[in-house]
Amino acid sequence: MTAAIAPLPIAALPASVVLLFAIACGLAVGNVYYAQPLLDAMAHSLGMPPATIGLVVTLTQVGYGLGLLFLVPLGDLLNRRRLIVGQMTLSVGALLMVALAPDSTWLLLGMALTGLLAVVTQVLVAYAANLAAPGERGQVVGSVTSGIVLGILLARTVSGTMADLAGWRSVYLLSAGLTLLMALLLWRVLPKVEQPAALHSYGQLIRSLFGLFREEKVLRDRALLAMLIFAAGTVLWTPLVLPLSAPPLSLSHTEIGLFGLAGAAGALGAARAGRLADRGLGQWTSGLALSLMLASWLPIAYTQSSLWALLLGVIVFDLGLQAVHVTSQSLIYSTRPEAQSRLAAGYMLFYSIGSACGAIGATAMYAWAGWTGVCLLGAAINGVALLFWWWSLGSRKSLA
């Protein structure tokens, strides 16, 4: 590995470049979530039974988890500009595979590859932090991360609207075109900066990630909480299209996608969770947020008789989920500032495991016991999460 031939820039990043990073992150992470309002259309188009259509979300999350483990560390070894553009270019091929899939096998393979390559978001965030001057690093990372949040929240709405206008395949054709355009823009705009020589080999970086789990209890605890809360999240969102699109509600894909905006209201309210964690109230915030998630399943259970109940439940659920997620990241990143990329990869790996398991479990439960069974499954997972949080506190007398 050659040493750096030019220092990293310390001048302030132009606002236009920061905005480009944010848009690129939102576009990339949106590829993971477009499918959720489209599962019924995909199943009908390709002849997939309802009990197995959850594999679309499951394999996407499996791919994302593998990308976190095996691709994200490459940012510490390879030129990040080339790595980012290369991943986005390959994403175009994966998205076209989904859009043109003649059967379920090609669809599932394309979705797995789409998830694998979507981890470019994590490389983009790390690169933005690396390019930013020390005095603006937090602001830059916050701005870029906001693109990820908006990408997740708006993906369902955009995909639902596009599916109604031109069919579910149009969503992935449009994303493929936008991703190719973004790859060209990033290649042209990103600075040509040589990275310092890596201190570890690729194998050493992977092994050190597992070492962090052995050494940091807060990482172990918060990773398991992430697995549980995001499993509950996909239990809610993956099969939601099925009761909403069926009689008596019979909502369109556009109307179903709008519930993603309802979740945005709750997610935006969770911004205060990070400030509470900074004040030493992270554990109390987590307990309250987990309790809200558990309580939200009661109004969600009335989905088929009241959309207002679903709206309330979605807002409260996403408020709790994002509050736990933000608090967990605040607690984890304060333990090893020099290993934040590996901490992020380890934590988000469990997020992917939970999301994958929740997706396949939810559609199987819906086929077996309907929406009531789904709500009981989600509430049970949230109950386990709340109990685990309480147990993880151990014999501590203070919840600071």
C-alpha cells in the first residue's frame, strides 16, 4: 500500500458538494426500501405466493448486511472516490436486473445485489467526514446523514406513486437512470485525493470488528437492541401493503406509500433523543422509546377498521424506533472515536439481520394468522426488546 502523496484537504467543503453527498446517500439507501409498498404487485406479476414474497425484503437486507461486513472496510484500503463510483455503477446493473426480471429467481438475485451495493451510503458518510475540516465535521456528517433519513422515509412514497403511474418495474428503471447520473456527477465533482497508507490489512480490519464486540458491552447490547427493533419495524412495514390493498380498504400504491410520510413525523420528533443522550439520559430515553413502540401496536391492530388508528400507531412507532436508534449510535460512538467506521458496520450488521428476519417472519405470519397475527408478532418482539433493555442495565443503580 503506497503512502499518501498529498495531504487531505482542510478547507471547508462547498455546500453544493455536501448537498451532492446527501442526495447520493438518499438515492442509494432508497434502493433498499422501494420494494415495501410494491410486494403485492411483484407477487402478482411474477406468480410468487404471499407467504414467500417477504423474501424480497429479506434478501435485500441480507445483501446489505454482507456489504456492511465485507465492502465498507474497503474504504480504509482503497481510493474512496473510485470505490464510491464503482459501487454506484455496479448498482445500476443490479437495479436493471430487478427492473427486467423475467421470474422470481432473477428478482431475488437482483434485490440481494442491490442491498449489497447500497452500503455505499456508509462509504459516502465516512468520505464526507474525511474531507471536512475539523471544525465543520459534525455539521457535514449531520447534513449527509439527513439525506439517508429522507431517502428511507420518501422511498415508500415515491415507489408507490411510480407504481400507480407506470408499474412497479418503472421504479427500478428510474432509479437505475438516476444512479448512473449520480455516479457520473460524483466522478466529476469528488476531489482526487490520495489516502494515507492503511495501517491494517483487509483481514485485520475484519477481525478487529469482531474484537470490538468482545471488548465493548455497549456495542453488544445496542446491536442486539437494533436487531430487535428493526425486526419489529419490518414486521410492521413489510406486510402492511397486503391489508391496505385488499378489500374493504383497497388503497392504491400511492395512498399506501403516503404512510411513509406519516412515519417521517415521528422520526423527525426523535431528533431530541440525541440531545437527551448527550445529557446522560440515554438509558431512560431508550426505555421510554421502547415502551412507546410496544404501546403503538394497539392502535396498529385496528388498521382494517380505522386508518386514523394506523396513522397514530405509525407515528408513535417510528418515533420510538428512531429515538432508540439515535440514542444507540450516540452511546456507541462515544466508546471508540478512532474506530467509528467499524463500530457503525458492526451495529448496522445486526440491524440488517433483524430486518431480514422480521420481513420473512411477517409475511409468513400474515399468511397464517392475518393482520392480528402480525401485530401480535410485532408486539412480542418489542416486548422482548423492552425486557432485554431492562436486563442489560444489570445491577446499575443509576440509569445515566
